[in-house]
Amino acid sequence: MSNALKKNSLNLPKRTLLYISIVSLMTGCMVGPDYKKPDSPSAASYKETEGAQSGDGWKVAEPNEEGLRTKWWAIYKDPALNELMDKVNVDNQNIIAAEAQYRQATALLTQARAALFPTLTANGSGNRGTLNGGSNGNFSTIDQTFNANIGASWVPDIWGQVRRNVEASGASAQATAAQLDALRLSTQATLAQTYFQLRIADMQIRMYDATIKTYEKSLEITSNQYNAGIVTQLDVAQAKTLLESTVALAIDVQLSRAQLEHAIAVLIGQTPSSFSLKPQELSIDPKTGLVVSPVSKLVAELPDVPVGIPSSLLERRPDIAAAERQMAAANAKNWCGNCCILPHPNDFSNGRLPRG
């Protein structure tokens, strides 16, 4: 039986064997060169730090995307900030939209890969009717018919158009993922900055409240002195002006705090009317007897920033990775478009060459 199969396989038409051989050879080819990352020349050291000890730490950049996925805000040791960060990663509308765009890019990649495989089609139909018979038409039968069709088709990727499209879709998906990371990092940084500005506003409001009480007491004393004939009316006016100007500054800070609170609500995907952030409680330093706020305590505990930290942060910039991936996708799309001017396998389906 095996010999019979072997004999039948050798008796294929010569045209079919030739076509299969040509297709097998050409499907391994692709139009255009493969993408390579462009070379970026780098110096051995900073020009300003040549010969200095601070330039000894120079190194070639190594992308570190994993550094973006760490909870970098945990260094501030603020439970309220940690809770807000958890909300912004889930409920921020811009991040939700970017995640949807990333899912769309991965779906397009899956669709592009599907073109490499055969296409299967299947359909079916059914009919039911009544047939009249007999000499007088008084006899009828029920007629039922069913049809089912199954087909398969596959177009060889001779010039590599499908593979270039897969390459472009993959690079676009990677660029979309990097853009998502960039947006998430930017939103987190904006939230942290807004949060600390709000805490600073809380400190200023407390400071103004204490100052207003002091100026009110000073105005009362000055008014009593004026009634006793010790000071003039000008002194009373100056004390009153100082009090009212401080009250105006306090109102301005309170307005700024409300705006910052509304901004935080938008960042975490909530309406400003349903969100509020309570001021942090103050504590008294037992050694100095001074009032210490969580913000001032945090600033005192922050570690020193190393000299080389800017270059390390550049390694974590996802926008640079997104730009490079977009360039790779554009390169693949360029060669994918060039394949359109080449003959398509369907043009030879009738055994004739296409005419220009």
C-alpha cells in the first residue's frame, strides 16, 4: 500500500510540481531588509566631567522597563497617597482609554497573524415544501432538501506582505504598550505633585489661621490703646489692614486647595462633588516643641538624590521606547506597501500573466 501511495505521489502533473516548487522557494523571501535599530553614537564620558571623579560613573544606557512597574511612591510612606495611587491605576479615564487602545492593537496583531494560515468556510441551507400529486391533485407529499458546503483556501505569502504586516502590527502593539506606560507614569506623577501641593496648602491654611488669630488679638489691643489715648487712629488702621490682607490671602489659599482637591478627584475618576480629602493632623516635636506636619517630616526623611540619577531615569522613559517601536512599524509598513506593486498569486489562478 505504501508503494502505491508513493507511486501516486510521483505521478503528479509536472505543472503542479513546478508550481509547488516555485511557491515553496518564494514564500521564504520577503521584500525589503529587516529592521535594525539605528546606531546612536555615545561619548566615553561627559565633556564637563572629564578628569573629574564625578565622571567615573558613566555607563552605556540599559533600558529598564521593569522600573516603571514598581510602586515608586511608596518611598513617601503616606497611606493616603498609596490609596489614591491604587485608584488612579484602575479608575482614571485616560488610562482606561489607553488600555482599550492597547487591546485593540493586540487584536489587530492577531488578525494579521491569521492571514498566514488557511481560511476555512462552511455554510448550509435547508428547504421544506409540499408537492401535489395524483390525477386530481388530491395527493401531497412533504419534500425536504438540505445542502452543506465546506471550503478551504490559502494564498501563499510569496513576497512577504503578510509577514511584513505582522511585523508592523507587532511593533505597533509594542508602541501602544509603551504609550500606555508613559501615560500611566505621567498620571501618577501628576497625582503625586497635586497631592503634595494640596498638603502644602493645608499647612499654609493652618499658618494663616494662626496668624489671623494673632492679628485679631493685636487689633483688639491696638483698639484698646487708642481708646486709652496711647496710640493714634493710624495705628488702628494699620492693624486692621494687616488683618484683612491676611484674611484675603487665607481665602486665596483655601480656593487653591479646593481646586487641587477637584483635580485629584478627576485623576482618580470621581466627580469633585463626591470626593473630599481631609487635612492631615499635626504633631508636636517633643524635643523642640514645634509643630511638625507630615509633609515637613517627609522632606526631612527623603534620601539624597545621587549625581547620576538623571541618566538612570532616562532608561525608564517609555516614550522613547514608543518612538523607536513606531519607527520599526513604519519601516515594515513601507515594505508592505511596496509589495502591492508586485504580482499577486491570484493573478496566476487562470494560468495567464496579469497585464499592466
